[in-house]
Amino acid sequence: MIEGVKIRTTAAGQISLIMLEGDLDASAAPGLSQAIADVITREASLRIVIDLTGVSCVDSYGLGVVVEALKRARAVGGDVRLCGLQDDVRSILEMTGLMRQIRVYSDRDEAASQWT
């Protein structure tokens, strides 16, 4: 656990899943950023699903990490998808325009199935 957020990563084939529980805020952003960097470099995964089912609050730092992840993955031919957005998180993504930049799915199975 990193400063109030639990970050778990797992891989299923060519897809890496990053699951978060807690607030995605300034204290959690560095941990998520590192988890994404590890997935891209160490696991050489270019397909990343970030499951936000356990996240009820996201701030500008958290959004910045999601944008950074998207840029990093796309720079090497990959992509990032989100799933499990709670209403408050969805509203923030809509207000900032991020919903137009990243694919969002109801759950991780749906997000992963779109790559197969």
C-alpha cells in the first residue's frame, strides 16, 4: 500500500492489469506512475487496463498519471484502457475531456476482450 492507495498488478497473456483501491491523488500518483513504468519496461506490456473500481476520488495529480501512462504506452505502440469508473470519477474524466482520449469499459473483462 502506498499512502492510502493499494496498487496491484497482474498479467494475463499480453494484457497487464493494474488494480487500484483508495483515492487516486497526489500521494498515490507516484506509486501508480512507477507501477505503469514497471509494466511497460519490465514486463514489456503494451496493453494496459487500469481498473478503477476501488477508486472513489481522483485529483489532478491522478489524472496526470493516467495521461502520462497513455502517452508512454502509445509512444511504444501500446494503449491504456480504463474500467470500473464510479460516478464521481467518470464525471471528472468527462469534465476534463479525458473520456474522449481514452477508452473506458464497464469492467476489466470487457476492456481485455476488446484486444482479442
